[in-house]
Amino acid sequence: MNLFWERGYAGASMKQIEQALDMRPGSIYATFGSKDGLFSEALAAYAQRSGLELREHLAGNSSILDGLQEHLRCIARQASPGGESPSRACMVVKTLLEASNTNAAIANQANSILNAIEQALTDLLEQAKLQGELAPGTHCARLARLLQAQIIGLRSFAQREIRSEQVAELAEDMAAMLDHYRARH
Amino acid sequence: MNLFWERGYAGASMKQIEQALDMRPGSIYATFGSKDGLFSEALAAYAQRSGLELREHLAGNSSILDGLQEHLRCIARQASPGGESPSRACMVVKTLLEASNTNAAIANQANSILNAIEQALTDLLEQAKLQGELAPGTHCARLARLLQAQIIGLRSFAQREIRSEQVAELAEDMAAMLDHYRARH
DNA sequence: ACTGTTTTTGAGCGATCACTCAAGTTATCA
DNA sequence: TGATAACTTGAGTGATCGCTCAAAAACAGT
């Protein structure tokens, strides 16, 4: 997963994969079927891990919106230069951009994952609205897409050679934007 | 340029390039030196074209902020499904994500282009502040980075299989966010 | 210890990769 | 028209791509 995340689908050769897994080609193909199959499992594992992280950030805050803002800040911390992450950008987005016009199966998988995330965010925001955190008129599905686009932008932006402090500021500005959707008390 | 934009650096083979250029390998290498060199020129051409588009949108509006908002909407229109663009996502971002851990020279070029765009946006926002469009306390460089991240997010988001109307809504929400930074009269 | 099954190994497959260069063609002079 | 220069051609280079499979090794049951 780390190798694919770092180098992308085409950028990771079977030789490198053999080394990363400490497996010989025969075993790899007996286990995963193909490079596509292996990548697919890696991407699924990545998505699962990401989902877990989001749920952890939410569990740490009683307020959903606070949890989402914390999530933004945490992404900024992880995506800052000098971190040990294989890549600062999101593996799903990297995959979507790489595979969209070259590998339909993989592009579909990335699409599905992003759909699931969008849905999860929508559900969360609906719940926040019910709890009175969000302004009553909020269009939750639309805000979920905005939030997803922000996260995609934040993490892709962080792939630039840039100071980590500026990534943190960016996350802060995005978190501040969420405040505008809060219910007025 | 269109081929590289659509399929990425690794995804475009020399055979496909030969066909796209209607040139044989010898001529290609005599003209561009290497696949890297050719890609570099394609990326530079893309960046120039993008810069021109931004300037056109700005020229169409007397207000800088209005021009930027128009630019966001226009990006959404271009990045909508069904368009004739080779790819909905930005070629510079695609390149940054693909090349960051595999091709230092190309990644540097993408970085430079994004630096230049960030600087151009900063200059524009500074000018808008001077003209009283932006709130006096606005941190223009920081807002420029936010704007750039939004655009990156918008165009990458648009690479998903999604209805064009939702892309337009997303651009609208991002434009609305810019309004919060306007000077109060 | 012996047999049958499962798993691992790594040399090597055909295909394709980016790229080269001698030979051929075209353009530009007098 | 003929000599020179500039450019184009495409078969072919070695390297690497994803992948296969017969043989070897490890494991499991009696």
C-alpha cells in the first residue's frame, strides 16, 4: 500500500513490489491474481484506514462540526513536509487522476470510495443539523461535497514543496469556513 | 499536450505520441530531446494557456473579485462531464501528484508553475485590497493559497463521475466563500 | 517415516518501453 | 542542374514491463 501510495500505480514496478512484499512473483500472482488485483486491495486497505481515522477524530469530540474541524487540522499535520507518510496527497485522489483515462476498473474503484466518503459526510452533516449544530436551512449533501473538495484541495496542495506552517494555515482557513454554516445561537 | 493531459506522463507511450504528433521517433527526439523534454514543453504550454484564460476572465470584469468568481464558475463549466477537455482535472496538479516521487525534474517544474500561480493570485488580491474590494486586514498571500487549494479541489473533484450541476454548485459555494473576505461598505 | 497437498521459488516468457542511427528524402543554395 | 545542408524515416537497440510455470521446498495427516 505504501509503495503504491508513494509512486502510483504505473510508477510501482513488479520488481519493487516483490521487494516491498518480500515475495517472489509466483506467490504474488497466486495471492493477488494481477497487479490490478493487488493495487485494488491496497487501495481498499487505504480507504478503510482513512475511514477509521475520520471516525477517531469524531469520537474525540462531542460536537460533529468540532470533530470535522479537528479532522482538517489533523490532515494538515499529516500532510506537512517532513512527515513519514509515503505521500502527502490522498492515495484515492492520486488514483482517480492517474487512472481516469487509462484504467477503467481502478478509476471506478476510486470513484466508489469517493462516493462512499461523500455519503458518510452527508450523513454526518445531517446528524449535525438534527443536533442543532448546523443552520436549519443547510443543504447537507452540497456542503458535504464542498467539504470533500476542500480536503482534496488541502492534501493535493500539501504535495507542493511548501512550509508546513502554510499548510496548517490553509487547514485553519478551511475550518473557519465551516463555522459560517453553524447555527446561530 | 492533450495526450499528456489526458493520460499523464507514464500513461502516454511514445507510440501514442508519434501518432498524436504525426512524427516518427527520430524527428521527435531531434526536436524535443527526450520524452521528459517533450512533456516539459507540453506542461509549459498548458500553464501559459491557463494563465491566459485567467487574464481573460479578469479583463471581462471591472472588479477583481468578480473576475475571480467568474473564473471559478468558468472552471466548473469546463470541468463538467461531457466537455471536450482531455481531462477535467488540472494537468499541473495531475503532474505534481504523478511525478512527486518518481520524476524530480518534472515535479520541480509543476512546483514552479504552482508557485507562479500563487504569486499571481497574491498580487491580484493585494491589488483588490488597495482598491477597497477586500477587507483591509486580509492576509492576501494566505487567501491566495486558500483560493488555489479551492481551485485544485474543484477540478480534482470534477474528475469524479458526477453530474455537472453539482460541479457548478460547488463552484458557487466556493465563490460565495470569497464574498466573506470582501470589504464591508 | 511416508505420502499427498499446498506454497514458494526464480529463470525466463513475449510484449512493450524509451530511444538510436544509417539510409533516404526534401529544401536551399549557386 | 548539381552540390550541400537540413530534416525525416522506420527498422531495430537493450532494458524493463507484467506475468508464467515446472521444479523445489514446506507443510499436513496418518
